[in-house]
Amino acid sequence: MVFIILVLLILLGMIAYRGFTVEKVEVEGTDLYTQETIKQWILNDDYSWNSLYVFFKYKFKKAEEMPFLQEPVVTLKSPRVLHIQVKEKEIFGYLYLPSVGQNAYFDENGVVVETSSEKIEGIMEVTGFECEKATLHKKIPTKDKSMLKSILNLTQGLSKYDMLPEAMNCSEYSNIVLEYGKVTVNFGNSQNLKPKIQTLAAIFPKIEKKRGTIHMENWSEENTDVSFEEARDR
């Protein structure tokens, strides 16, 4: 009986050794990194040629942290094919921290999800808002909590219309300016936020290919006029 058990263990070991060789790696869920980068991130030791080893490794151990990515899910599609499912962290914008020379990327609630010197294309930059330092997984620290609340409320509202700008500038007079390529929006303050966003979403498609400034800084429930100051070509 002992001999039979030993033989079976040897056979199972040989199957695991020769039959579970990584020949193909499929990566899904990210546009920030290439497939080769994700492959190197997961297959990072001398035993990673074995698909069974890699599968069980990430069942019991967390992967090393990768900027802007959540914990990956590694599965076996077949003995020779690994599937790596990754998910990018939800990022709504970022602030530059001059004290450390890095950008603090935050989610819809103002919680810092990543700090990095790298700039990601397509992520809104917030300027005019003082912040010297930030801690991962904690809310952006600031003395002007009302301005932070305005930024987050506006960001959440614009995201519902898929209208997050390239940049958002906040002045000390609570005037918010949005930058959409060649179109600038003087949004004003965050009062009457919902109807102002709805108005912007309705008119923006008509002028997004032009160059100029949308004036909404004086918008109110009593004064709903919106003007567009088209820039003159020089």
C-alpha cells in the first residue's frame, strides 16, 4: 500500500511538472499596461513556468502592488493557459503635491487611491486647490472642506453625463473653470449644481467642436441665460 501511494504521488508529481507548463497567458481588464508588463508582474519567480504553481500561489498570497491596479485574479483556463483578470482603480482626478513632487489620484469620494509621479492620459487635473500632502486610502486633507465638497459634488455630477473635463481650476473666490480641449467653461460656484450640470450637458454637444468660452458664472434659477464667447482666429 505504501509503495502504491508513493507511485501515485510520483505520477501526480510528473503530471504536475510536465503537464502544467505555461505556454499562453491571457490578460484582461487594463488599458494602462501592456500584456507583457502584466505577465512579468505575475510570473515573477523561478517557478512561474508552472501554471499550477502560479494558480495556487495567488490563491494564498497577494501580488506585489502595481500602481493604479487592484488585486489580480489568476485562473487556469487549461493546464497550459493562464488567465489574469485585473481591474483598474476607479480614479476621477488628481492633484499635484509640490512637497513630494507627485500626483495624488482620488476617487469620487475624495479618497486617495494612488500617488505617483506618472501622469495618466484622460484623467482630470485639479488645480488652484492647496494640498501639500496626502495619505493613501484616506481623504484629501484640506482646510477648505467646503471647496473640496464642491469639487467632489461637481465631479460626481459631471461623470454621470460622461463629461469630466481635462482640467478643473478652483479659485479662492469659489469660481470653478472647466477645460475641455478648445472649450473653456466658466462654471461659477457650486450653487444650483444639478440644473447647471444639466444645462451644460444639453448645450455642450452643439459647441464642443468650436473654440471659445461658455459663461455660466452668473447662472441662477432666476437668470438661466448661458452665453458662448467664440474665440476669434488670429
